[in-house]
Amino acid sequence: YRHAGLLLPVLSELVLCDDCLDDNTNRVSFICDDAARLVCLMTRQLSKREKWSTVFNSTLLVMSILVESGEVCVVDTTLECVLELSSKRALIRKMARLNSLLEAIARAVLNEFNAAETKRKAIQVFWNVSQDESNLPILARTPKVLEALVAISSTHAEATAMHNTRQCALQTLLRLSELVSNRRILAKQVGLLACLIRFTRGVASDQETHLLPKEKVKERILEIALLL
């Protein structure tokens, strides 16, 4: 890991080189995926070593580039690693402070070609990052993050693979709204109030009723709407 700072850009270039992106052969696909897996492996190991914190920050930057690569396997592999890292309280503050990573994850959600499972992982990352209260203003002030959360919260997902993802997105929006200073920003986000109102008017499962009590959602809608 002493030379990780030199190796990371090489791996990133390998994944993103024009020949790799334009070549649909299995051989090239395997090379891209293996390079992404190696970046993820290095990131996991570096996250455990405080003395390599500067290099770890560099790996997060590389991962934001990989998430935006458009290569299905690369995006999914990278998001799997990011999701794992976001479950560790000691790391989520660092992750939230890398705007390029947050925006890359949000664009993965908004990309219509990404699978439902990929979007689930991305939304779960936002939920995990929101568990540190100091990250709430950062997430609310990242327009692409709000756009992604609202897009998923607005889906009609009662009987689809996106059901749990929508629930997680709604929970994250409510979590962001717990910070009073965020509410004016949320009030201005296109579609946010509409998706919350739509949820309160729909039929909720027992799990949703437990995690997202409609009366609580209605109260929050009023608190946000008053700031319009």
C-alpha cells in the first residue's frame, strides 16, 4: 500500500480507457472489472489504516470516477464497496465531504440504464451517510442527491423491486428534514412535497407504517410547506 497513490491512477485509467469502453469483448470486460475490484480491495484495506488516511481519500476520489464509468459491472462492484464503507461510522464523515463521490452516486441513481439493485445500493449509501448528523447539511446542499432521493421517492413501487428502495429514499428525506435549517432547502426542491403527499395518500404496508408513520410525514410536510 506504500505505492497505492501511484497505482490508483493507473487502475482508474485502465477501467476508463477508450479501448476498454469501446470494446464489448469478455476479455476487456474482465480486465475492467478486475481493475475495479482491485481498487475496491485497496480501499477496504486502506480504510483500516489511519496512517494511510490521505491515500484512502484518494481511493474515494477514484471510486467516484468508477461509479460514473457507465460500465455495469464496474459501477455495481464499486457501489458494493462504497455501501460497505458507508456502514462504518468512522468513515461516513470523510465520504460526505467528498462532493464528487456524492454526486457520482446520485447520478448512478438517476441513470435509467442502471439496474434496480444498483440503485438500491446507492440510496442505501445516502441513508447510511445521513446517520451522522454533521452530514445532514452537506447532503441537503448537494442538489443531485436531493434530485435522486426525490426521483426514487416518486416511483410507483408498491409491487416492484424498487419498493424497499423507495422506502429508504423517503426515510432519508425525512432524516434530512429533521435539521430545521435544511427545511427551506427541501421546500424548494422540485417534486419533494409532491412525493411526500403522494405517500400519505397511498396504501402503506405494515413495515412502511412502522418506519414511516403517516401522521409524522404529514406534520413534516406542513413544517416544510410553511417555508415556501
